[in-house]
Amino acid sequence: MLPPYQPPPQPFLNLLTSHTMPLSRHFFEHIGQYNSMFAMTSMGAKVIDSINDGHGPYVFKISGQVCHRVGSLIPSEGRRPEYAQLYIFDTDHEVSNRINVTSSSRTPFHANKDIVRSLIQMLDTQNPIYYFLIKVIYHTIKQYFKYYYIF
């Protein structure tokens, strides 16, 4: 038997249910970009777009294998952090680093710093596995690379 449904924690619950509030509307309009800010990997696949000709519902079709691109835990010199790097590298500037990830996207998007900050805090406090893994990885890398990188 499945456990009873638990509603999402705050502030996520308000962002999902308060459609009349401007902040919630903004979040819903850009939920894909906010999701991208917190992705630890990137999906890799050969996507077949030719199947979508405008006649019928959208179809997501791939050819070959699907993979997750993880990359290094430390960004290359001169590059800004992305994906899993955002969780452990330069956490003093985590909000601006996450916003910078979406600033280069194709669609114009201006992230709300309060939303980003509250989602980071929610993950830090509500997900013990996330919190433990990120903090352990952060401190391990910080110790290992303290002579090579500025943390």
C-alpha cells in the first residue's frame, strides 16, 4: 500500500497553488527555466523533430540511446558553473550562478531572485539526502582542491 499523499513543502506549495499571485503566475509561466536551474545533469539523445509537422499533438521521439551528461564537478577555468557544479562550487553566489545559467537561453527570461532563493532553501531543509550529499561533496572537494581553486 502506498503512503498517504503529502503536499509539497513551502514555498513550492504556494508557487503551485496561488495562481492569482503575480509571483506564482511568473513561476508557472517559466517553470521550465526554473526546473533547468536545479538540474544536476543534461539529457543527451538524438531527437527526431521531423515527426512534428503541426498536424496533431507534439511527439517526443528519439533515436538511439538516452544518456545523462554529468561533466566535471569543477567548472573549467573561465567557465561559469552549471548542472551539478551549481550545488557545490561558489555557493556564496549560488542564486546569481543559477540565474546566469538561464540567462543564455533562447527565450527571454528574468528569474526572480526571491523564488530562486526560496527553492534553494527548501531543498536544503526539506530533502535530507540532497542536503547530506551536497554538503559532503562540497566539503570533500573544498579540501581536495583548496590549493588549486578559490572557494
